[in-house]
Amino acid sequence: MQQRFDILVVGGGPAGIAAAVRAAECGAKVGIVDDNPNLGGQIWRGASESIGEAASWRGKLQATNVTILCGTRVFHQPRAGVLFAEHEDGLQVLGYENLILATGARERFLPFPGWTLPNVMGAGGLQAMVKSGLPIDGKRVIIAGTGPLLLAVAAYLRQKDAEIAVICEQASIRNLARFSIALLRHPQKIRQALRLRKDIRGVPFATSSWPISADGRNALESVTISRNGKHETIACEYLACGFHLVPNIELPQLLGCQIHGGYVQVDELQETSVKGIYCAGEPTGIGGVESSLVQGEIAGFSAASRPEEARKLFGARERGRDMCSLLDRTFRLRGELRNVLSSETLVCRCEDVSYSRLQKHSSWRAAKLQTRCGMGPCQGRICGPATEFLFDWSPDSTRPPIFPARVDNLAAMTEPELQQTTISGGS
């Protein structure tokens, strides 16, 4: 199927929805693509879609004529102005005049002995599974890692009658105290923090704490944590672990957008270094829902040639940028987390590559060529950020397909007629 849009938005989370709404309100023909069955992204998935801010933006989107393409994953750019995407019904060839990238972020996983055991999973991953029907009532859960997501996950799981044994936050009490004081500049965040504090009242919260091993015969049975330098083993049935977020920048990289410090670089109108390609939300900095929404609005107005409307939102965006910097400072990973690995600990679980095998190499490319690290189904999305932290490595390049794709769709990457097709409006 072939379709063409004035503005194509890739990513259906808060930033993508806001961008699509504002662009459509300006009269542009807009399409929004997301690989999930429904829009909303990780943050607005499930029950939260029907209440509050999520419901408000969903209603605004429904009031427009935006074409929604869910269950559709972009995997290749055959030429400028055209993207290939995979859908269960076959290949989607999507043309555009302007493109808005709102590809969001994912959890960062750091390896430690036992992290590949069944029932050791991402904090957001466990939350998503519970939202999809996984029974958690009465189950004993440890939540560990860093960042505000830990508290939100704890509150949600407790609401579903899980027993939260402890929340392990790797940041120090000093950093968290500074974070709390800085939140005074963000009243809305203060209100959110107070609600979370109420929801998790009575749950043990340990600072300067992280898992050093997970143990069990066929599945997780216990976790040993380091709490202020002392080791403690706690019985549990689930370990939900996430070390803040990593921006999804593979598609921006493929399209040639400039990256600095792990984030996509944009100008005041959210335009990247590639003319006609805009970026909004977490790929430009991890700042939360409010920051993503305002960036999405600015990108939508800008792509629709309404810069005067975009500039009205610059003040709100600055507050979001302040939050990005605050989160980066507070939840920066501490060096001690590198010391928990044993030589046998798997770093790349797709290809069973151990820490000791990676230590022999000096770069991501060398390790990839010699060990196949990063060449499995996740394509380095898990082990890549881990090796960046452990060894200060970074990927040398991004090549298509950026996601695993069916063979028939991969074959389309080499078909001259699809490579050169001029896409007209409609399908």
C-alpha cells in the first residue's frame, strides 16, 4: 500500500499525538505511524488512556482527520521523502513532504549476575504486562534501578495488590534531596510527587541501593542487593529493574540527523539538521510528558509552516528543558554499578556474549565483529546502552533495516520500482 502525506509523524506517544493534532489543525494532510496496536506510547498505555490529559489529547486527535496507522513499524528509508514500514497486511510505502520523529524512549538495562532469569524484567515492562492481564496480586516484587519511573511502577503494582518488598534507587540521598528542592520550580511535578508518595506510603525505599545478583533454579527466587555498601538477600517472585531511559534515536540516525550526547539536535522550531525533518519528545532529551507535549506542539506548528504559533510555546518548552537537565544530573549512573558483573555475566543475551569476552575489545565495532554482540533480535537496543556505560562505547552507524522485518519486505528494499516510485496522494 502506498500513501502520501503533507506531514508524517512517526511515534504515537504524547509528543507524536500533540504534533499530529497541531499540524492537522493547520489544515495539513497528516498521518501518524506507531508500531503498537493503539496510540498512547508507554506512558498512556492501558487504563490511563481514558482519563485526564491522555483522554483530552485523544479527543483532540479524534476531532481531526489524521490518518492513524497503528501496528505499523518503519524499518527503512529507500530515498528522501519515502519510508518503508511493515504491517501485518504487507509493506506500507509512506511518502511525505515534512517528517516529525517522535520515537520516544526505552528502559536502560544494566547486566548483573542472574539478570537473564525468568521474572527478572524491566520496570516498565512488568507494568505493561500487568496492564495486559498478568496477575500480580499477592506477588512479592522488588523494584530497582533509577529514576521517577520506579515510583510510578511501584504505585501501579501496589494498586493491583502486589507486595512491594523494597524500592532500590541507585541515586544518593543527597542527589534526591537536591532534586526535591529543584522541583519547587515545577509545581505540577510537586503535585505528582505528592500523589506518588501517598500511593506508596509504607513501602521501604532504599537510596544508594542496587541489585548485585538474582538467584533461582528455574525462575527468580531471591535478589541480593547492595544497600549503602551492605549486602542483603530478599526473597521475591519478580524483580522489576530499569536504569532510567534511553532515547530511541535509530531512525533519526538512519535519516542523517545530527546526534550529540546521545540526543537528536534540533533548532528552536524543533527542526533537525536535515531540512524538513523535525524531532520532538524523548529523543531530544528525557524530560517527561509535559516536555514531550509542548515539543510535539511546536514541531507540529513548525512543520505546518506556522512558526508564529510555535514561538508562543517557547517559554513552556524552556521549563521542560530545565527538567531534562535536572533528571540527567540526579539520576546519572554511578561507577559502582560496573563492579557487580562477574566474568561470566552475559551482557548480550541475544547472542550469549559474556562480560569477559567483551573486555578483550576496544570498541563496539570490534566487539560486534568478533563476538556478534548487538547482532541478535534486539539489534543492540539492550546491550548497546549497557556497553556504552560499561566501556564508553558507542555504535559506529545505523543501517537498515532498523527493526527485524519479514523476508518479503526486506526484498522490497532492493526492488527498483519501489525504490523509485513517485507516490501520489491516497492509497
